Amino acid sequence: MSESHNDDNSKLKSTIEDKLFLDKYKLDKQSHIEVDQEKYKTDLLKAVNYICPAKVYAHSDEKNECLVSFENCLECGTCRVAAPDYVKWYYPRGGFGVQYRLG
């Protein structure tokens, strides 16, 4: 009985990365996310780099711009709330994007 209890605890302790690993993606060559780099540069907080659960956005010190890894997008829309002035997010084309799996 205690083994069953330990199994339940290990499921509860899984990280966000463990959960993201369960998702399946059908990748498109065309990005469904656009960043207005000039407006991004004027944002002092650059919250979009920190708020995305899938880490789609990253700041490039070298180019002083926002790098977008659209392939990782969970389509949650958080970026639309965090940075509506410079992030343009659209649903991926039909048949592409994330496919959630229960785990």
C-alpha cells in the first residue's frame, strides 16, 4: 500500500518540463508569431521573455532583439496578454501546432 502512495507522490512532483514533454507538435515552416522588434526594444520589462511557459521568447544581447522559437508554442495566448503592443499571435495553420496528451 505504501508503494502506491509513493507512486502518487512522484506524479505530483513532476516539473513543468516533464509535462511539456508529453505534448506533441506538428511543425509548420511558417511562424504564427510575429514580434515588432522596434517596439520590443522600447519595452523596459520585456516580460514576454519570462512569462511564456514554453520559453518561446528569448532576448538576444548580440542583436538586441527578441528571438522566437515558435515551434515550442503551447498556443496558450499568454504572450498576447503580456505584450499586446509588439507580439502578434495567430492560430497556426490548420493541422499544425500543439497536440495535447494527457499524462
